[in-house]
Amino acid sequence: MYTEQQLSRYPFFKRAFQEDRINYVLDTLTGVVSRQYILGFVRSLIEAGTPFTFGILDLDNFKYINDTYGHHVGDIVLKSVADGLAQYLDGYGVAGRFGGDELLWINLRDRAYDDKKAFLNALYNSALVVRRNVPVEGCDPFITGTVGCATFPDDAGDFDGLFGTIDKTLYRGKRKGRNCYIIYVKEKHADIQIRHIARQGLYTSMRNLVRMFEMVPGLKNKLHSVAPVMIDELKVSDLYYVDRDRIMRAIRVQGVREDVGDIDRLMIDELFASNDLSQVEARSPRFYGVLSKREVESLMVVRIGMDNEPTDGYLVCAEPHNRRLWQEEECALVFFLAKLIAARIRIDGEPFSGNDW
């Protein structure tokens, strides 16, 4: 929690404390600056012509934490992240709460691109803010976040323009799969409209998938047809399939052939999604070895088959170097494709075998 002494080093807050007590200036839950005052601070810097970098941090899958562990745990997580962000910025910046699971931050030190990149790399790897477990009684959820940021006056000359740029970069980060940061670069982001980068509706994605799937004959061709759509929607490097012989192949990259014969032991349910591979190691050591060799940190596996019928194979999303949290709509899309494949196998009687690959 910020103290009056910490914030009074900035003229805006020193003036604020002449009229309001600190409990009016701080957010009651997190102890960082409240929405009203953090936005007031930003406006005061702009009015004074003071250069600074402005960013927004959105916690990934915060609703899942509340729904799974309860709002009490969610409150503890949010306060812990806010505390970490305030500590990380101490001496050259201020953190505040925008609302919900979104935090704002002002960095008065780093304004050049390379300096901002170093600041954000350290933020993600400092074990103070995100990409860490937050121990709470009975659980320790792993927390990630998405950041968008821009600099005044380089990227925008007024409050509305500046806020618009960080909003745009935040949505770009979400579109890339979350758990990342985006620094505003005019050449890359100036012409982007949020409505174009916000995720399209799940119905539209499924409809497009069906159209691509039905355009070509044969399972091999169908997989190659839908792969670009799936890779773009999921923001993954590749999509893999495991055939009836439990051989895993990449759809986009040729030459990938891995024996994952014990993958069935992992699949207690029709879908497995996690960024913690400890269960994979315990249940399916051969499959885990394949993933480890590729430095995979985030995994989604979906069974190909109809209810109460033999398994025809699996679809696999295996992301290296990224402890990603899979979104519900992403799981739904892969599950839908797996059912399309299973239904086509039943209609055509066509085996889903690597021999046809």
C-alpha cells in the first residue's frame, strides 16, 4: 500500500493531500492509486509537458480464478499483483487501479523503445508482478498478464490519443494469445482498428472452419485446409495431430514424426489443457519427453472420436516458451474441429492414419 510520503514526491499528489486524506486517493482493495487519481496524475503530466510512458496491465483469465477459487482468492491475487507492480515502479513511477482486473502504470524513466523493452522484460521476469504463482491457502494460481503501452508525447500529444494507443496495444496483445506485452510502434499500430483485432465471435469462427473443412476431399487435405485458420485463430506456431497408431505429426511443418504411444493415459476427459506439464510427466512420460524436447510449456490435447466409441486420434496444441492460459473459446474451437474430423471418419469410413499423411 502506498504511503503519503511515497506519493508526495510528485507535485500532483502533494496538492491532492492538501484537500483529501490518503484513503480517498488509494483504491480500497489494492492499496495502489484509485482510478480517479491515477487518471488525474496522467492528465497533470500531459498538461505540464512531462514525458512519460503509460501502460495498462490486464490480468489473464481473472474470471476463471474467481469462478474456480472464489472471489476472496481473486482479491488476494489482485492485491498481490498490484503490490508487486508498485514495488517494481518504486522511485520512477506510480501504479493505479483502472477497474476490475486492470491496472495502470506510469513510468517516468523509460521512454526510448529499447529502454521500454528492457523495463517490460524485467517486469515479466522479476517474480514481483506476473508469470508467478500467488500462494493462497489451499491453492497457488499461476498468474499471467497482458500489457499495452505508449509514450507521451512521442506516440500521442493528448490524453485521449494516448489512452487510445495503449488500449489498441492491449487488444493486440490479447489477440496474440495474452501473457505478453506490446509497445506502441507507429509503423505497426497506427492504422489498426480495435474492431479489426478484437476476436471475432465463436459462431463466426466455427462457421468459417466448417466452410474450409468441407471445401476439399480427404482428411489430409481437410487438415491442411483448416490449419492456417486454426493457427491464426489460436495464435500458435503449429497444430499437431496424433493418428490411430499414436504417431504425432505437425500439420504445417513437414518431417515431424513422434511416437506418443502413452498419450491415452493422459486423457481422462475429452480435453486436457494446462500450462503445467507435471500431470503429463506423471501419466504419459513418453509424451512428456517429446514435449520437453520441444521446450513446450503450454499444452492442449483434444480427443478425436464420438462418445462411447474408440478414439481415432488427438489434436494437439503444444506451445514452446509460453506459459499460456488457454481461453474457453479456444478450447471450444479445437474441440469442434475434433468432432468434425470424427464425424467425417464415421461418414466416409476413412481411417485417420499417418500412412495417408
